[in-house]
Amino acid sequence: MTRNQFLLIFISIILMSCSSLTDRPDKSLKKVSAPSGDFFGIENEENYIFKGIPYAQAPVGDLRWKAPREYTPTKSIYATDFGNECVQPGDDYVLGVYRRSNTIGEEDCLYLNIFIPKKGEVLESNSFPVMFWIHGGANIYGSANTYDFQNLIKKDVIVVSINYRLGPFGWFSSDFIRDDASGLDLTSNFAHLDMIQALKWVKQNISKFGGDPNNITIFGESAGGHNILALLASPLSKGLFQKAISQSGYSSTYSLEEATSLSTLSSEKVFEEDIKFMTKSSEIVEYLKELSHQEIYARYEEASDREVYPILPVTVRDGIVIPKKGILRSLEQVDPNVTVLAGTNRDEMNFYYIRSDYFYDTTLEIRRNLKRSEENLKSWIRYRSDIWRHLGAEEPLRRMSKNNANLYSFRFDWDEQSNSIAGNYALYLGAAHAMEIPFMLGDFEMQEIPFYLRSIVFPNSSLSGAKALSEDMMTYWSNVAKYGNPNSFGNTDWEKFTENNQSFLVLDNPLENQIGMVNDPVVPEEFLKELESDTTLELKERCLISWIAVEYFSEFTNPSPPFSFCRDYSDDELHILRNLVEGRD
């Protein structure tokens, strides 16, 4: 996948951008003296912004693949520039040629940013609700530095955004490391411990920045939404937050065995050639910690090339951070006092399909010519996005409803892009994965969206409706943070999600009265029955979708495709089709 392909649907704002959205202004600095040190941030006309505050020691050298350690600066911190983004795969696109660069970012990356509304000169005299943002990017890509919360904080909330270790630096499961480890260092989920450490930092220090340490809302999108569900399930995060919002999350986890040795991208498989002549755990660990992050990613790329559909095991059921019984069963004992809002986007999979040669002629950067029938494309979008809704919202909420009566669900449906010579973007993009982000931020003119795409993604004809929906969403989200209930303005009655009322609020153009409750849960048995006989899809396509469905309808099983006619297709054939469909080829 290339940067230009992401720009095509403007989602580079989510995954790949290295630029900051809030350039350092020539303004006076604001000093805050907190328990963790003295910090100087940027003072603007309407807000204060503190960037690049270290919340833990740099996880480098001996601290690689260890739980985060508390950090107390020995001198004042000038929090005027974003901290490093974490190590992740890089790419480059020069003169129309795509070139893979091994990595971008640094291992020294455990920094947070604080956006504060300007209400008085004495910050600590305020007590704003705190919203704690966890970015998305498959837990492999992304950075907090990409998100500008200056519009959201106008709702009288503070927003904290964090960087956390990614990919094999955030999730690494090794018996060799565990042989000489103790306590939290025995985990496989170092990135989740980063999030927990950042929450502890906020709880300890945020009152000095004008925030209420006893009113914290965690929220995140995609992998960030998944991490919200993981924190709700983890015994280690108890008491660190009071509300949670998961946007397009998912509840998949991996066993300790898969992450250690069974998966192609398990630690043993990736480094088996490097360590095959080493006999002592201490020798192996010393060797692995001396490798540069470029060398480590090179090993993962080599291992990925050996697999048709490689997946990095992240979020491991290690019995430390994530219970052995997994996220879903753990959510059945979620804190009954925590308010949870969870939802997905109606057309999640368009994020992937729009760059796919399976569906489109992609030779032109912007224009899309559909190669398959509209009925076929719509079936792919509906089935795969319903699987996501089940995995990321409905099943987690059903589990939580056994012990919690403060649950809400949504589906983001806005699809008012242009239909022009460039293609029918209302269909091809629609309510795709991550499309809700600009609405939540209240910004449709982000500098990462090229000017020539803005008229396609947000045409003037629909901009007033988009801005109205954005205003409603920022109010809903901030109401959850303030009151634990999104229903604190207007006449909208957002019904609670319960075991007997599995409804969700459709988020669409309010100027056309398109916000309202819908009761249409995904029922796995009915889903599979309809899919089996859907003639808009080829038999092989039905097999792949059903295989994905039965895998995601359970957190643990590793099933085969459920239909009898699927015996005609090997696992590799279906994996190759999946790569094609999702634009991974």
C-alpha cells in the first residue's frame, strides 16, 4: 500500500503522516508545575497545547521488551514540539515509483500531548473532563502527532493523545525473555502496558493542567478501538478511567503459543536462523536486544514473504495484561459503573477495497472504474462490514450487557461524497473505515488532504450537512466524557444497548433527519444462511467471506470454511483471493 493510495481516501491522516497539524507558533509559553516535573507548553489565543511530554523512560537497550518504567525529568521540559513517533514500516513514493523503506520512527517514543481549552490563567483551578486518545493503525502504524484536537476541546474537555510501542516492539512473546524476567516484564503485551502507564501519568499529573483525574474517558479508532476493548478487559487498568468509546474496534486475540512459536510471525519463527546455534536464553536475549530496529523489521519482512497471508500476533492472552479467557469473556465482568459507547462504520471495508485491482481499474490515481458489478461490490461491502460490526461493537456490548447497564452503540453512515467523472465515491468510499475521524475532530480541511481531493470527499453540496453531523458527534462524544450519557442536548433519544434491545444510533446527515435508532443486529446463523445462497457472489467469494465470518464470530476457534462447496478451494487459494480483494497483492 502506498502513501498516494492512502491519500486517495485521505486516510494518511490516520496511519502514515509524519507532519504535525499544529505548527509551533511564536507565542508565549505556559508553565505547569506537576508531580512529574515542570513543563512549558504553547499558549494560543483559545487554548494551551503541551507536546512531547515523556510519560515513561525510553524503552531502548535493556528496556526493549520490558514493561515501561516511570520517568521523572531532571530539568524542565519544553513541551513545544511533538515527540518521536514509534518505529513502524515506512514507505516512499517518488516520481510515480513506489519504494519500500524499512522503517520510520524511533524506539524512544513514549510521549503524550495535552490539548487544553483556555479558561483562565490558573490551569489547576479548572476541572475539565479528560479524554484520552489511542490512535489506530493496525497496532503497526500511526502516531498521536497526526491528530489535532483544537476543535474538540471547545466542548470544554481536555484531550490527551499518546504514542505507544508498535508492531514487534509493542507485542513480543518469547520464552527466552521470560526465562530471565519477573513481574510485568513477563508479559507479551508491552504496548498495552504503555497505555496503562500513560493513564497512570495522567491520573497523577492532569489536575495541574486543569483536568479531573477522576473523570477520564478513553477513546480510540480501529486498533485504538480494539485497545479500548483490551483495556476494558484487562485487570491492570481497573480504576484508571470511568468511560470508554471504541470506534471501529475489534476483539481478536492470540494465544501465548501462537505468539511465541506457532505463527509465521511468532518470535521463534522470525529469528530461528539467527539463534539456531545459541543455547542460553541470556545469550539469545542479549543478541536480540543488540539488533537495530531496522534489522528486526528486516527479519519480519523476510518471514512475511514466506507466508501467503501473514499476520503479526498482537494482543496476546498472556494471563497478565490480557486474561487467558480472552477479551470477550472478560468483558462479561466489566466494571458496571463504566459507561461504554461502541460502534462501527457502515462501509468499513471500502477503506481497503478502493485500492483493490480486484474491484477497480486503479491505473489512474483518482479515477475509479468498477470492474465488477455494483451488486457484487455492494455484497462484499455489506457482508464484510457486518462481520466487523459484530466483532467490534455488538458482541463486545452483548457480553458487557450481562454486567453493565450503561452501554450505547452507533453506526456511522455518512456517504455524501461526489459522483462525477472520478467515479461514484458515495458508493466506492461512502462510510468507509476511519471516515468518522474528521467529523470527530471537526476539521474538513486537514492539510494532509490534497486540495484536489477535498471537492470529492467533502463536496460543497454536502458540506453543511457534514459540519452539522460533526457538531453533533463532538457533542455526543464530549457528553459521554462530561456526564456519562450522550443524551444531554437536543431531542435525540439515544437508547441504551441492552441484551433485549440491541439497537444502535445511525450517525448521518442531521439536516435531512438521518440520525435515529435502528434495531438490526448481526445474527451469525442468519448471516451465514443468507451468504450461502447469495448469487451476487461467486462460490469462491462466498467461501472466503464465510471463512472470515466464522473466524471472527469467535475469539478462539480456527475454523474451516463452513459450506460444503468450499472443499474445492485450498486455504492458500482463499488467502490469495483475500490479498487481491483487500489490495494487498
